[in-house]
Amino acid sequence: MIDSVFTAHRGEHDSTPVLDRELWARLDELGLIRLTGDERVGGSGAGWWEATELLTAAARHGVRLPLGEHDLLACALLDEAGLPSDDGLVRTIAFADATGVAHRVPWADGVDRVVVVRGDAGVADVDPAACDLQPGSNLIGEPRPSLRLADDTAVRPVDAGAVARTRLKYALVRGVQVCAALDRAVELAIEHTRVRVQFGRPLARQQAVQGLVSRAAAEAALARTATETAIADAVRSEWSSDRLPFLIAVARSCAGHAASVVVRNTHQVHGAIGTTREHRLHEYTRAALAWRGEAGSVADWDRRVQAAATEVGSSGLWTLISGR
């Protein structure tokens, strides 16, 4: 059902993403907006695996909505802080520094409220109209304005652990989206090489093309496996595992490096048609590149993997990787 809903509401691929309130309302009717929220506060009582499927379906259909920001990040943090989240308003998340400034806030100029994490132990649920917003967007045109809190904004204390978990969740949300975009780009490449005939035979029968596609598929599979491993550990431990930050760093590192290979190889096998705006390939390759740079850069995640491995040393590395 969710695929049919996304297909029916997908806008033109060359349009600037805006928050589709009609689609949002339809998903709300289906119980998908607060998918992981407690049923006592209007949620559907689902978990991260179900939310992952929703994020993946949206990314695969080129649908741009703050689904993860609203459910898995903003509203989940409000619940932990004891603040209301069941008022039907659309929310996103922002991480502000000590001066109250947050950079590249997803969808901040299109939502009803922004849940702002200030420092490591404070949270505020604010109206974006009451903040100073500076326009911005990412590579696929999704709104990413900067935000400055008003000086008199009231901040509710919140457990530092809840803030740390929210940051990890944000990284994992983007990782899931990157993997979904990479998988779809690989699928498009496979479809193209099967039907495109060159020199009297399909591209898929040419060894050089096979190598490009298989390398892209392998990298996408590695990224997806690493991401699913991190989600499994998060769900099993209820976000309390000591090795979870390492697993998320590995997942984001794998996804980031996979994006470079998949984008290059899928565009190469598509040839000239893959560079046109009319072809849908760019919807997924640009999305993967945009999302991999959010909630931490590839270089940043590489450094975290290296630091964690160095800290445990050779004697503890296998335990860190395997959990045994």
C-alpha cells in the first residue's frame, strides 16, 4: 500500500522539494507519521525496523518529506523530555551551539515547529517564525536553512544521554536514506544494461559493463549490511550498547564510500542519457551525495572508526566488531 501512496503523490522530478501537506495528511491517516510513537500519545507503536522500511520506500520513490526528522528524532526527543508531541504539528530537529545557532536545519522553513537541541542538555520546541532563518538547501534542493533562536527562548533541561542518542539516530536516519538511494541507482543501472543494445548485443553482456555494475552492487550491499547491523544492535540494546557509536560510524563510513563508487559507475554505464535531467538516475545519485554529507562527513566518520579501533587495540578489535 505504501508504494502506491508514494507513487500517486510523487511530484515532477525537476521540481524544488516542498513539504507536501496533502501527502503528509494521507500518511497521517495511515498511521505512518508517528509510526514509532507510543499509542498512548497518538503513535502507532511500531519500531525502528518498520520506520526503516518507510524511509526506504520514500527514498526509492523520490519522495521528499521529513519523516525521520519528525518521528524518529524530534517527537521522540520531546517524549523523552516530557513535552507534548501529539498536537498534529509537523516537526523537525535542529542542533544549536551555545549561542543558539543551528546550521543546515532540515525543512526548518516548511514545518510547524522545530525541536532545537541547545548544547548537550537542553531542548526547546519553537515556532520557526519566531526564529531568524537564513535560506539554504542541499544538493537535491531540500530546505536546509540556518536558524538562530530568539534570546528569550525557554529551554527545557533534558538528559544528556537522550541528546547523544538523538545525534546517533540522526546519523542512522541519513545512512538508511543513502542506502536506499544507492540500491535504487544500482537497480536502474541493471535495468538499463539489460535493454540497451550496443554493438549488436545488450550492454549487460559486455565484460567491462558487468564489472562496473557488479562493483556498484557490491558497494551498495556492503553499505546496507553495515547499516542494518547498526540498527539491529540499536534495537536489541534499546540504544544502550557501548559499541553502537562504532557500528554507526562504520555504517556511515561504508555508505559514504559506497556512494562515490555507485554514483560514478551507474552514471558511466548509462552513458549520455544518465547525465540528462529527464532520466531519473540523478534523483538517487544526487540524493545519496547530499545525504551522506549530513550528520557528519565521510572523513569525520572515517576518523571515528579509526579512533575507536585505535582505542581498543588489536586485542579488543574483534570484540568491538563482533560483540563477542
